[in-house]
Amino acid sequence: MRFLGFTLILISAITFGLMPIFATFSYKSGLDIKTILLFRFSIAAILVNIYIIFKGYSYPKGKLLIILIFMGSVLYSAQAFSYFSAVSLIGSSLTSILLYLYPSIVLLLSIILLKTNVCKQDIVALILTTIGAVLVVGIRFENINLIGIIFGISAALIYSAYIVIGTKAMQGTTPIVGTGVILFSSACMYVIYGLSTKITVPNTYEQWGWIFAITIVSTLVAIITFFAGLKLIGPIKASMISTFELVVTLVCAYLLLGEKIEFIQIIGGVFILTAALILAKEKVKS
């Protein structure tokens, strides 16, 4: 069972890691961010909620429902927009590295908002993250798209808030039902946004192919395998294995997209990834 759980989380990490690669190819095919996210969330929301209704699960009510709607319509939508915008401006590699600032940001938010006690490992992780972020962004801002960097850091910040809020929210419902509400809320937000501007419908097989790759592979398969593996090996080991996502993105970006990052930025990524692993390992002990 542990091997199966490990395999499922590994599949999840690989499929999540492929998302920025698929996004880059989507841009090259002529799709824009609004169109990608509108169809990604809409298709995923329809499929997940059909499953929820078919299984006869109950949707949450009251305050919990409002929180989940907020998570989807505001946090998840904003995080996705920031993430995909960063990919379009600074590439898959740097975006993924910056996203992995989130474990340390979650720690900071927990210390500030939840009064979490700090230990030596926390301090080491925060120091490593800070050094890593400086190395990734670069002390000199030459040849760096600052807007892209801002979007990348914003994605990590919003995702951190999403995790902190979601940690408590998911205690009142099942992960699949919570995901259904969140995806539906995100889809509604992008449908409204699309109608208020102008909806661009994919018009080639290539464009539809990348839409379904992002939706099926990097959203549904990624989420389903993660939740399935989560039940078998627990959240701590799952979070540690999930860091493989960053490796997948960096390797694929180099092999498939020809993206190159400077050696100093690779070192920065190692610092950030090490900090994430330290925080995950610390939770195992606790």
C-alpha cells in the first residue's frame, strides 16, 4: 500500500510539473491566459461535480460553503492567473522555483496568524528560503522581467493563503467535495470575466489538445492521484514527494522548451527546495 501511495503521489507530482510546460505550448498555439483558465476550470468543474452528484455526496452549507466559494472565486482564481502570467513572462523554470517559496510563506503566516511555535529547523528553512529567493531573482535585475517576478511571488503568496485557509476549511468536508466547490467557483469567476470582455473559443485541434492536457492531465489526474495517495501515505510524506514536481518542470523546460537558467539560480532553487524538505521532515517528527 505504501508503494502504491508513493506511486500515486509521484504521478501527481509529474502531472502537476507538466502544467507550466503545457501552458507554454498553449501560448505558442495562440491561446491567451483568460481562455486557458476559463476552459480549464469549466471542464474540470463539470467533470468533478458530475462525479460528486453521481456518488451522492452532500455539498457543505452556511459559513463553510462561503469560505470554499471565496477560496475558489478569489484565491484560486488569482493564484492561477498569477502563475500562468508568470509562466508567460519569465518561463516555466523560474516560475516553478518561485512557487516553491510557499512552504516558508505558510510557516510565516502560521507564526503571525496562528501563533505557531518556532524551532531551529524553522529558522534554518526561512534563512535558506531567503537566500534562495535572492539568488533566483538575482541581486542585479538585468535581463529579469520584474512584472513576471512579481506575478511569480504573488502566486506563491496567494497559494500560501489558500493553504492556510483551506487547512481549516477542509476539516468540515471531504477533499473531493471541497475541490468541486472551489473549481466551480473559479469557473464562474472566469466565465463572468470572459463575458465581460470577449470569450475567445479555441479553434484548432492543437489549441483544444493543450486545453485538455492542462485540464485532464495537470488538473484532474494530478488532483485525483494526489488525494488517493494522500489516503495511503499521509500528508507529510506526500508533501515531501510532491517536491519532485519542481524537478520535472526544470528538466522538461530544458529538454522541451530550451529554457536555460543561470547556475546561480539553480543554486537558489536548491536552497528553496531544501527548505521545503526541511519543513516537511519537521512535520513528520512532530
